[in-house]
Amino acid sequence: MGVASAHRVCGPSAQRRRRGRVGHGGYRTSVHTHICHVALAREKNLTKLDWASLTGALAALALWAITHDPLWAVILVTIADILGFVPTFRKSITKPYEETLSTYILGGVKWMFSIAALTTFSPTTMLYPLALASGNWIFTIMVITLRAQKRPV
């Protein structure tokens, strides 16, 4: 799994923001996951795009931490998550057999269930889970297509 999984722990905290404050442990969790990913990354072929994605995600998370508007907080953490998914997409283009597709399929289903469970439908409550469900399924379709084109020998 890629850097995107690290960002996914931050979105629910942003959605639960109250009175302009980040949810409990939000700062610690987001910083910790990014540091762990960089320190423990299995992929040694990190490109400038990967580092730009990480930098952009950290910048979005920093802005998320200081915003006082829940909608902007969710928009920023969604941007951070999308940027975090970029290296996973990039790696999977060249190595489509290294990802476990069931993780992404079930992730998309999970986020659709979370949308169905909402009692209030607004951009603040729907943006993050809808973006993650879409990202998981787009990624799944891309990897299935690439696997069909690049069958192992």
C-alpha cells in the first residue's frame, strides 16, 4: 500500500472538527504517519513527483490544522489524501502486480457505506468519503487494465 494510506487516518478527524479545533490526536497522527512513511518506505525509487506529493500533502495538512472552517478543513485534507495517492498511482503504472486490489475494492465499498450512513448530506460530510471511494475505484480500474496489458511472463 502506498503513502495514500497514511493520509486516510486524517480525514475522519477533519470531519469531526468542533469549534475550529482539530480532533483529538489529529496533529500527532498526521505528522506521525507521514514521518513513518518516509522513514519506512519500501519503495526506494522515489521521484521528484513523490517528494512533491508528500510536500504538498504536508502543506495541505498544515493549512488544515489552522483553518477554522470545517468545509475548508475537509477540502484541504482531501487534497492531501489525493496528493498522497499520486505515488501509488505512479508506481502501479510500472508495477501493477505489486498492489493488492482487494484492499482498494473494499476501501471503496467501505467509503460508500460511510456515505450511506450519514444523517446530514453536505459537502463537508460527503466530500472526503466520496473522493476516497472514487480514488479507490479509479485506481482499481487502472490496475486491472494495466494487468491485462502487462501479463507476467
